[in-house]
Amino acid sequence: LQTVKCAAVSSGGLSQRPEWEQPYSGSFDFSRVDAPDTARLLARHGASLVPVFTTRFRRETHRHAPREGVSILMMIDTGSIEATRADGETRTDTISELELELEQGTPLDLLELACELARDLPLMPSDLSKAERGYRLFLQQELTPLRAEPSAVRAEQNVIDAFRTLALSCLRQWQANAAGAARSHDPDFIHQLRVSQRRLRSLLKAFAPALPPEFVGEWNVRLRDNTARFGDARDLDVLHTELLEPVRPEGLAEADGMARLLHVAADARASARREAEHNLDPAEQGRLMLEFSAALLRLPTGPLAAAADLRTFARLRMARLRKRGRRQFDAAAALEPTRLHALRIGFKQLRYGIEFFAPLFPAKATARYTADLTRAQGDLGFLQDVDIARGRLAAWAGEDAGL
């Protein structure tokens, strides 16, 4: 069988991609591909196509038809992907997937079934197709931490659709970094996972007037609790690598005392990282992602949200964030740590708001404003890191007089 598939944007494992199948007779035939750009690309390179990876797997297929008008194929795939490079090196990756394919019904039917299955099975939604995994093997590309995507909102969108666009972007960042953290000890995966949660919470607050209050309340709490699982690891990474390691003890501290302090900090950092990895239960993260995806699809578009102009909505919300930032700035004049911390959070939410709505405003002015705000936020973040570090150092010194 010859199959041609195109890539598609996927969020929470849910994707819709064009696909063409036909019998294979010993040579490629792209005559049934009715997407002009794809057909031209394949025709131009058809003669030079060569295999770069092989998938070997067993598929077990079941049909789930819970009610009239809904039919879903449940396909269990187990096996491996193999890629052999020109130098003869072969790399493999495991296939252990449950794929849900909609025959009849709506995307929400797929997600509701996925949520039901995830209550009892350790399922993590994945946006990586077998093909992309095969190409990564062949090219020896490792997973890397995923940072926030540029905003893709459009002025013609209604407010709920714009919120959904931005929320799915945050979901992709969450999902990619949760998957990476489960396979790698790189601390930046955990950091970027936390960033995705903070961005989602800021997004909920920015769009709160257009969203059902119970949706905002529930997911603000659930995302806050999820972020709290990983906080110590990031704080101790900063303390060890940015605040202690750069210090030269000559004239400031005894060398052996400084060495012991670094050792204590390194042990605490390693312990926090182990705790974060332990808290990163892929099954629990998967359930949260699937339930959030389903909740997004259930959001109603009321007449107020449908009629609201997105630019006007954005201006009103940004004006509110700016006014709050000014009040926090005035309140922080005495440089008290708690006030500075509040100002840092306010500036962070203001920057996220600008990033969310950036396509709706003049690009150069927005970039300048964001750059200034980012610098200010960096300074405030450093002060917060120092404040947290002082508390930890005092606690360690209290337990060990030699420190």
C-alpha cells in the first residue's frame, strides 16, 4: 500500500491531516494526490526518493461505537522504528501507542474517550508521528526543550477562538516538555514545563471576562497545583549555578567553608531534581492535558464573545494590566521584597499579555516595549532569586554553624 501523508499542527495529540492511499505496484504513483503543491513536490522528487527508516509493528484494531453517529477506531501498535545511516549505524526507538481515529462523530468524542481510557491507563498524548520519530532517528536529532511559540491570533477571530488558539499553543509547550523531561535529565525541560503552566494561568486571567467563571476557577487551581510540583528544582538550579558557583571565595569566605557550602547546595539541588522527576508522573500529566483539551473544546461561544472585537478586547485587558503594574510599581518604592515580588509577577503577566496579543498591535512599538519590560522583569527576577537564596542559606547555616 502506498500512503502519502502531510504534517499537521497537533495539540494534545489531536490532529487532522490530509492522507491519500492507493495500491503500490512497484513504483510510486502520485496521481491521486489532489493537493497541488504536494503533488508538484512529489512529482519533482519522486525518482530520487529513498527509504531512510523502517517501522515494524503489530496493530490490533477495535471499533468503538457507543451511540448512533459516533464511531472510533482504537488501534494498538507495538513494535519499533529503525533507521540506518550511511555509515551503517542503526538506531531504534520503541513503538507503544494507542491511536484513536474518528470515523464518525466530533473531535470532542475522541477526547472524551481518551479521558475515559486515561483514568485507568498510563496514557500521555503525543504530537510526534511515527514518521517524525523516524526522521529524528535518521538525522540523530534529540528532543530539545520547547519554548513558547509566537502568538498566532488574528484580528478577525472571536474572543473564544483566540483564547483557544493561544491555549493550544501553551498546551503544545506543556506536552513537549513533559515528554522530554520523562526521557532526559536536562533541567530546562522542567523549567519550560513550568513556563507553559504560568502562561496558561496568565492567559486564563487575561481572557477571564469572556470565559465561564467555573472554567477559569477550576483550571487556575489545577494548573497552579501542577506547577508547584516542580518549584524547588528550578530555585536550587539558580542558587547553585548562578549565585554560588560564580563566587570566588578569596577575601570573602574560607575556601573549605565555601567548598562545603557548594557541596550542600549541590546535594539539595540533586535531591530537588529527583523529587521533580518523581513528581513528573507521565500518566498524571497526560490526564491533565486530555481533560484540559476536552474542556477547551466544550467552551461555549456566547453572543457577547462572538460580537466582541478582539482588538478592542485586547486594548481593554492590556490597559487594566498596565494600570495594575503602575500601582505595583508605586507600592514597591520602598524596595520591600514582598512588594518587589508582586511587581515582578505583575510585569510577567503584562509581558505575557503583550505576547498573546502581539499580532494585533504595531510590531516595532510592541517589540521595543516588550524588550524594556523583559529587562525590568529580569532585574526583578534576580532580586527574587537572591531573596529566596538568602532564606535557604540562613536555614542551612542554622543547621550547621560552620556554614
